[in-house]
Amino acid sequence: MQEQITPTVEPFTYQPAAPISPFTRSPNDPAWSSGLAVGMWFVSVLLIMFVPLVFLAPYAISIAKAYPTTEDMVKQLSTDPFAIALQIAAIIPAHIITLFLAYLLVTQGRKFPFLETLGWRSGGIRWWHYIVILVGFFSLAALISQVLPEHETELERILKSSRSAVLLVAFMATFTAPLVEEVIYRGVLFSALQRTIGTGSAVGLVTFLFTLVHVPQYFESASTLILLAILSLVLTLVRVKTDNLLPCVILHTLFNGIQSIGLVIGLFLSTDSNTEEAVSTVFFFLK
């Protein structure tokens, strides 16, 4: 008699599915359009222009009775150290608002991670790359300043108004401006434009817009505007090479920070109460 074999059935064991990673957008494939990117840039410019005026308004109203005409009051405000320092300080909240709006745009209402979407990795950049780029840029800046005549700029006149103005500009130039500008130009703008009009055209347009917004500060100095254009070109090419925004933020912070340190040291070594000697020691300064 043939033995009957009963098949064995393995007991069913529940295996939970692997967690699904949240979908993220890469720096070169952002969730926002080029139109929104340009709009964000335009809003950032408006904030820099009008937030300082809002902060200045109460002070202007308080001194208005002392001047017979509005023209006289405006002239006074343009040289009043307190009014100048107040407007510089107001740029910091303008930067904070800009970052908040950029956060909403990049994350699409917190759907995507902010830093990962912009590219918060080294992208292959080593520490010595930063040194090479910095040395090359400052060497070029020294050469251009020797070739092209220097003229006093609006920013230099602001810096000479008071020590408070120097310290406020140095703080802003190091701790807020590089981050905000990189998020707007190499983060929001370039990421969208390179997908729409191509990498080369996006590099050119971002460089142009970055230089354009600095014209009111530096229009008397052709050498400074040329260096700003070169700086923007270098930073944007770093963004192209690395596919990440972090190296651009680091480089921009180093550019501004080195000059800010030089400016502050010059300020404390200077015997000139109007800060003219300290400001004259800095051949190039970035916002």
C-alpha cells in the first residue's frame, strides 16, 4: 500500500511593506516654474527697497516739523547717521521675510524638504577648492582695481556715516545677505531657469540680474560692478558644477566675511571718528 504524503503548509506571516520615502524634487527639477521664480526675485527686490522706508517713516514724521519743506527733510535724512543706521538695520527683517517666502515656494507649502530641494551637499567641493577660488578672485579684484579708476560709491558714503553703520553692514554682509542672495539667485532662480531656457542662458541671466540689483549702490564704480558680475558668474558655475546650493552659500559667506573682518578691524584701528580711514582700507565690499 502506497504511503500518502500530506503537503505541509507554511503558516502565513504578515510582512509589513517597506516605508515609502517621501517624494523629493532635485535641485535641477524644482516644483516651481520660472515665472514664479522671477516673481520671487522681484518680490525680494521690492522688500529691500520698501521695508527700510517703513522703518524710517516714524523717525521721519518725528522730525518733519523741524524742516520747512519735504525736500529739506529728505536731504537731512540722507546724511543723518541715525536714519542711515535705521535703514541698514531694516534690511535684516527684509531678509527674514524673503527667506520665509522662499521657504513657502521651495517646499510648496511644506510638501518638500527645503534644504534637500535646493541641494545642501558639498557636491564634490573640497576645502582647498574654496581657498583656490578665493585667492583667484581676490587677486583678480586687486588687478582690476589697479587698471580701472576707483570712485566713491553710495555704499562707501553710507559706511562713512557712522561706526554703527559699519558694524550693521558687516553683520548683514556676513550672516544674512549671502544666504538670502544664494537662495534667491542660485537656488530659486537658477534651478527653474536652467530647466526652461537651458544652463548657459540661465547662467547669463542670473549673473545679469545679480549685477543689476547692485547698480544703485555701485554705479559710480565700474570696477566694482565688473567684480560683482564675475562673482555671480563664479558662484553660478559652482552651482552648475556641483548641482548643489551649499557650496555657493559657503563661498559667498567667505567672500563677504573676509571683507567684513577687514572692515571691522580697520574701524577699530582707525583714529578717524567719521570712519573714512577704515572704509578706505577696503577696496571692494559686497552687500
